[in-house]
Amino acid sequence: MGRSKALNPELSARIAPASFFQVWQWSEVFDETKPIELELGAGDGSFLIQHAERHPEINLLGVERLLGRIRKMDRRIHQAQLSNVKLLRIEASYLLKHLIPRGSLKAIHLYFPDPWPKKKHHKNRLVNTWFANQCHRLLIPEGVIHLRTDHASYFEQMLEVFSQSDGFTQTSTPSSLLDLKTDFERGFNAEGIPTLHASYRCAG
Ligand SMILES: C[S@@+](CC[C@H](N)C(=O)[O-])C[C@H]1O[C@@H](n2cnc3c(N)ncnc32)[C@H](O)[C@@H]1O
């Protein structure tokens, strides 16, 4: 398989996988070998960029399906001169199912995923049993999934899915992570809507 390199590594953090039909190797994505964390639905990159700045010892991949948001994050990453964060425009489920190597992620961050509030649309929510199984397959033993939402019923679904999975145990979320607010989170909190959060550790 060819290398999934940044389009222009000097100017852009965006990567283009050499194949969308084969599991990649992380050495094709990042130059340096470091523990890898993934953020799904990274939005404007408010968490991704701060987390990458604070943790040069990890590599971070930010995933987002909207091109405008990818471009905005790319500009900010370039301005901050960060080399430990890459971006991929892709649908999160496809990435999890087809591209990421088994047992290779130290952490997955999923913050304020679309809640699909109408009951008939709940089937579109990203967090479900299938998602938990994918997280279990892709995390390293002791790897952690971190979840945040403003939406009480979606939060209940998140807790139900992960607490019913044999492969995970609930763990506390480090305060250093909670300190990093996302763009949507700041908006919700400013309106008085609190953040609901949970973290689950992979039993391996
Ligand atoms: C409500 S916003 C939250 C953004 C950011 N996490 C934050 O908290 O500020 C959800 C983001 O996830 C992206 N998104 C939703 N579903 C996605 C999917 N299936 N794959 C990739 N990105 C997705 C949306 O485009 C949007 O930017």
C-alpha cells in the first residue's frame, strides 16, 4: 500500500489515505511513532488543537465530515505549527470500520455528537452497540473512550451502551481534559446547559 501522507505536509495537516479499502498503518499517517488518539466530529478543532499543544508526546487524528470545518482547523493547526495533529475528512463510522488498525488507539474523544433528538432519528446516532464494539476493537488494552454531550437522553443511551458492554469499565475523566472546553460546549454552558460527561476504559 502507498503512503497516506499529508497533501502538502509543509502547509497542511490534511491526510489523504492511499486506499479507502484497506486498513492503514499509522506510520503512513504520522512521521513519528507515538501513542495515538482520535477525535471524532472535531468541529472547529477547539479541543483537538489545545490537546495537541498540551501533549506533544501523542499523535492526534481529528476527523470531521464538513469541508469548511476541516479547512478552518487546518489553518489553525498551521498557525500553531503543530506537527502531532492530522486531519481527515471522512464519515466517522466508515473510518472506524475500514481504516483504523485493531488495537492501536490510546484514546477516542467524542464530544457533542449530533443528538438526533426525534425518536424516529435515533437510529442515526453514532453511539450505539455497534460503535462500542468498534471502540473495543480499536482501543489498546486500558485505552479510554471519552464522551460528552449536552443532551440528557443521548447521555443515557451512551451510559447504557457502554455499561452493558463487557469490554469496558467506567472510569473518571481527568480534570485536565475537562478543562479543555469545545466550541459547542462553551455555547451550551453560556446558555446554562451543563456538560454531561463519561469515560470508559477498555478491559482489553
Ligand atoms: C455538534 S458538532 C460538535 C463539534 C465539536 N466536537 C464541539 O464539541 O465543538 C458535531 C460535529 O460532528 C461532525 N459530525 C457529525 N457526524 C459525523 C460523522 N458521522 N462523521 C464525521 N463527522 C461528523 C459534524 O459535522 C460537526 O462538526
